[in-house]
Amino acid sequence: MRDRTLIKRFFNHLFLFLMNKKEELDIIAGEVSKCALCPLSKSRTNTVPGSGDPDADILFVGEAPGEKEDLAGIPFCGAAGKFLDEMLASIGLTREKVFILNTVKCRPPGNRDPEDTEKEACKSYLNRQLEIIKPKLIVCLGRHSCNTFIPAAGGISKLHGKAVKRPNGQVYFALYHPAAALHNGGLRGTLMDDFKKVPAVLKKIKEQETKGNIKPDNDDKPIQTKLI
Ligand code: SF4
């Protein structure tokens, strides 16, 4: 009996080892589609696990799906998504060349903020996605996304347009949320200017990697952050 369990475990590990990133992400998307770990499962139409290039250097993280995303099962496909597409084009990218997801995979009713308990329930999916994609740069869209990844670095009004490197070497770049810029015209120009800094931040990360300045340690203390 024990031998059979060990053999089964061996083949499970072998199967996981042989899978490519897309297959691993598809497995997570399948789990998400059946997930009932938090109350958002009751009101959703579709889950929105995320989409894009599994080998992308840049990963964008918003907060939660909105109405259009809930209906389509695709992240950032409404007006804010169209604006995001325009900004990606302004730096020579498309959504197929990056990865886009949210901190929670189901729409909060009426587009309210997700509760901390809902974010916590959904966190393991997000962490597994990040572990598979291993982006060089995580772009936090809006204050909620910033609070999730770089809570000690300051508010979005202070942080936007800046890159923060955490002790584990992961670099984050803070931007206003495209929806916030659509509602507040004053933020639109700021967001577009900040967005244009993304290629330079990625270039700097690659240069630092070449020089061996990114430490692959596990000292993942969220308190200690520094701007690169
Ligand atoms: S938001 Fe996340 S944890 Fe909650 S039901 Fe959806 S997939 Fe599950």
C-alpha cells in the first residue's frame, strides 16, 4: 500500500516536472473555475484567472474583475482595459506579450472593494501564478494592488512612477489604476508619463541581473523595501 502511494506521488511529481508553464497555469485556472473558497463564488458569472504570455517579463496586477470582466472571463476588457492596451502600445507592447491578472479572481458585487478575507482566500492562486510565471517586474495597478505587494512602501500618491525592490529581489512598479485615471482626468497624464518609465525599469533590472545584483534569497520581509 505504502509502495503504491510512493509510486503515485513519484508520477505526480514527474507529471508536474514535465508540464510547461501554460499547462500549469491552465490547471490553476481550472481550480479557480470551481473554487468556492470565499463568498464571491456565489455572485460571479465567470472566474477571471488572468491571461497573457506565461513567459512574460512584465506582469500587471489589478485588484478585482469588474462587470465586463465577470461577463467575459478576461481581465481588463472594459474601458480601463482599452486604456491599458493603449498605454501598452505606447511602449511597444501588447497584452499578449505581458501577463495580466487580479488579486482576486471573482467580481465583488457592485464592484465593491474585495474584503481582506476574500483576498486572503484567493492568495494561494496568485502566489502559485507568480511562482510559475516568475516575472522580472510586477506592475501594481492602483492602491489595492500596491497594498497587497508593497504595503510598507507608502501610499499610491507617493509611490506612483517608482520601482520598489523587496529583499527577495522581486521588483514592483507602482501605477495609478487605469480606471482611476478615467474617472479623474487629472491623473491621466500622470499615469501615461509613469507608464513610459516601465521599459527603463525593466532594462535596469536586466542590467542588475547581469551584474549579479539581484539576490535570490528567501528573506521576504515586506517591511524592508527600497527604491531601485
Ligand atoms: S475570489 Fe478567489 S477564493 Fe474567492 S471564490 Fe473566487 S477564486 Fe475562490
